Amino acid sequence: MQLFRTIPAQTTHSRVLAIGNFDGVHLGHRALLERLAADARRLGLPAAVMTFEPHPRELFSPDQAPARLTSLREKLALLESCGIEEVFLLHFSRKLAGLTAEAFIERGLVQGLGVRHLIIGDDFRFGKGRAGDFAMLQAAGQQHGFGVEAMHTIEINGERVSSSAVRDVLGEGDLEHAARLLGRPYSISGRVIHGNKIGRKLGFPTANIQLKRKRVALTGVFAATVSGLDKRFLPGAASLGVRPTLGQGLRPVLEVHLFDFDREIYGSHVSVHFLHKLRDEAKYDSLEALTAQIARDVQATQDYFAGEYHG
């Protein structure tokens, strides 16, 4: 997959394009991307995606912007797994936000990308003041010779699949529900880094996973698996949050205690797959009380993987 951070002034070839933020790459996104790939094959053209960094809401209302479901690296990997051949990653700035809808179509879609067919979500708006919509794109398509298709919302058991819906159920701790909307267990990827070794001192060594995000969509203690270290998914107990007992401040930390595992893995890039929430974060009066609770969490996680957990 090729990654471009700008749109050329004049394209050298045509392509089929989808536009969106694609946070989480959930089943609704996947349905759109499958349609994109099918249209690209039919036309013999590359399947391309235009997406934005940062998320527009992070620019205009950073304090109210939602937690990201995926980091940029995770999103790009998921897009590639869906058969996307080109990604145009545009820096979302006030200058870009101030571009008129007409200029976006003429300079970006027609001249810069040579779009032959465009797929968007049914609520997509674009251009200065969000003036551009599906009807404007249809009219431009008739003028410039490209097709426009709006992908309607995907529903599962009557529920609309969206990034907001995934965030809501993750916030409620319902990981099984989130997995149904995503089409896979929710995961966070990152590099294993050195921590303060508190888990090792307590008798439960953990892999500390680097989090390149200020906010997370879920917190608590979880039964999880880790990929990237072995051919198989390794089971373990994961903790994600601010560690209130240890007074570590407000920045979230992701740690995983892997069962029957004793290898040096610093620097490895891994993915933590969250399967079931055991409990919320809690503050304990002493390290002894925390150690006792960790032991109960580890036992509960082992019971979960053994099919004996009834919490």
C-alpha cells in the first residue's frame, strides 16, 4: 500500500476513491471498502482512500473530541488489510477546512486524483462551512465524468454501526458488543517499553505497551490476548488506565501480564486484543491490597480462558 501526504497538482492516472475518517475501521467501514475494492477491480483502477490527520474535531474542539479507536498506524494497517492500494493522508488544518467545496472537487478530486468513481458515507459533508454534499458531488460527477455512490448505514440486529456506537459500548465495558460492531475484538497496538517494574516487584511482571494517544476509549482490567510475539495469540490479564493506587497521574498506561511467559520483549511491536472486562479501575489502601486484587484478577482471567469464569 502506498501512502501519500499530499494530493498532486495533476494526476498521472485515474483511481476509485473513498473519503472518510475510518476511525476503528468497523463493519460499516469494511462494507464501504469492500464495495470500493470491487469497483476498482471492475474498472481496472487502484482502490484509494482519502483520510485526515488529525481528526477534524481534534482541531476545532480538542477538549470535546472523542477518544480515538485506532492510532494512525493501526488505521493504516487495517485499511491495507481491506485491499486498499493507495492512501492520501491529508493534514487537516484551518487552511484545508477553509477550502471551498467547489475547489475541493476541482483541484482535489478531478485534477489531483483523477477520480473515476467516488464512494462516501451517507452523511458526508465537505468544504468550507460543510457546504458540499452528495447532490453537489453528483452534479460535479455528471460534469467531469465520474460516478458517485453513497454507502448507506450498515445495521446489525437493528443497530446502526458507527464509530460513536463502538465508543459507547467500549465505555460501558461491553467488549463482546464492540466486537460484533467491529467484526473483531477491539485491540490496541504499540511497542513494549520499559516501565517502573512495579508489577515485577509485586510478583506479576507486565509488558508495558506504549500508548500514542492522550485518551483511551476504555479503562479497567481485562482478559486479553497478545499477538506479535509468537505464532499464536498469548493469553494474559491486561490493565488499562491511570493506576490510581500507584498515583501515576492522569496519563493512561497499558500493561499486560502474560501467563507462563518469560522472554525479553522490549522493543517488540504487539497488539493487545481485549476480550472481556473483569472490573473497573479501583484505588487500594496499600500495595498488599493491590497485590491480592491482582492475584484475583489473574485467577479470573485464567478461569475465563478455561471457560470457567462466571463473573
